[in-house]
Amino acid sequence: MANAFVTVLGEVPGPSVLRPLPHEHLFVDFLGPHDPGYMRVDRNAVEDACTERLHDLAKDGADLLIDWTCLGVGRDVPLLAAVSQRSGVPIMCATGIYGDLIPPALAGSSVDELAALFERELAEGIDGGTGRAGFVKIAVRGDAPSALERVVHRAAARSARASGCAIGLHSISGRSTSSVADALEQEGFDLRRLVWAHAQYAMPADHAALAQRGVMIQFDGFSGLADPDVLPDPEGTVLASIQALVASGHTDRVLVSTDATVVVNPPSSQYAADHRYLYRTFADRLRELLGDDGAATILRHNVALAFAR
């Protein structure tokens, strides 16, 4: 197991974490930082709802939640700290920027300026507080990285390389993920610390090719994907993809999580994934497929491999 997870309330030893949730959200704001309604919510109600959900997850043994909400989509570190304090569940938060949703105060920032911000949040604290980010979140929102996204990606690589942390990538395309991986490598980033989220939308050949390069292949959100035009059998598709990676010798490159939320602004953007699905339902399916040791590798060991420092 790796050394320690950096959470908003301090470090948690890697070996002590038994049931992590490696890609989740508590509060997300999809309006974006340029919308006048951005972050206009009842924070007390949000805190209560998130605390209640974590209390429920704790009953299932969940002992770490990695929150992928970053700058541009409603990251609120004081909220996460309060929820973690009240629930007793450690929470890791992200630095980084979601795609090209750059906050107005950071508009026009250079690669070096963004890298310095990300590195400061990883090493010292966020917004003058003591809570540190545990990893860097980036995204590709279209078919290929935009010019602004490429600036963010390069900054993420420099800051993550300096701090020894992971980069979490939102991407639904194998081609765009490969393009980002190329750019990160050019900045000297070790692809073994890259977590590709939403890999279930890509082809098995993409999974194999990127796993061969060292990338962590993460399948998530499938507890709520019911659109037959997207994934007619979400759970079956994910299990088949995992089985293919395991068969090709890449068990140590697989992650699973639910990519669920508690509160979304606006409420119409809420999606159906459920945090509780991972350990109440899917973990048993994984054990049936891979046995106890194989399931433990994916559910626990690989999370520390990817996210602990």
C-alpha cells in the first residue's frame, strides 16, 4: 500500500483505508463560474444532505470519499471539511479546473501561473486554509482538448509531478485520452498516476492500449446509466471490460466507483448514480467475477496505488 491519502482534514495512512470510494461528488454546480446563479444554494441544507449521505455510507464501512469536484464546477472546501468533521468520513478534494470552465479571477493565466496555484493547493492549503488538495482534476469536454484545456493540462502535469500526486481525467473518448496522455508525458508526468474516468464509454482496445502505457482505467457512474442508446447493459459492459483487462494482465490498472452526487445546482442536472451501489451491490459482482483477492485489488489496493502519496 502507498503511504498516505491527503484529505481536507489531514493525512490518512494508506493501509488504514479499507473501503474507499475513488470517484464521487457531494456538491456540484454545473452552471459554471460565469453564470449569475453559480453557487447560489442553501449551504446549510447542502451540508445537512451531504452529511446524512456520508453517515449512510459509513454504515457500509466506507472510510474515504474522493471528491472530484474542482474549480469551475462548485468546489467548496469548507463545506467538505464540515461534512467530513460531522460524519467522521475522510474526504479528499481536488485542485485543477474542469475543462475550460476557468473562474474569472484566473482568466488569461499562463501554464506557469496555474501550475503554481495547483501546487500551492496541493502542498500548502486552499484559499488560505489548512485543508490541502489530494490530487489534480482535469477534463476534456469535447471531442478533443481545446486550447484552454491544454493550458490546464500542462499546468496539472507540472504541479502533480512536483507533488507526487495523481491526475484525474474526465474523458469519454479513448482518442482524446491518448492525446492528453501524450501532453502529460511531454511535461514529464508519470502516466501511472493518471486516472482515466468514464472509460466505460470507450472501446476495450482503448482500455488495453492505455493500461499498457500505465494509465489507471476507471469505470464509474454505471449504477445510473440506463440509456439503451449509450450502454444498454451498464453493469454487464463494465464487468466484461474489467474481465478483459484482467485477462491481459492489467488487474492493477483498474478502478471502479459510482460518480454519484448528493446535491446538484441546478437540480435539473442531477443524475441517477447512487454512492451506495458500489459496496451494496457491485462489490459482490466483482467478487463473483474475480474472487476475493482480485476484487480487493481493484476496490482497495489500486485506489491507494493511484491516489495515496
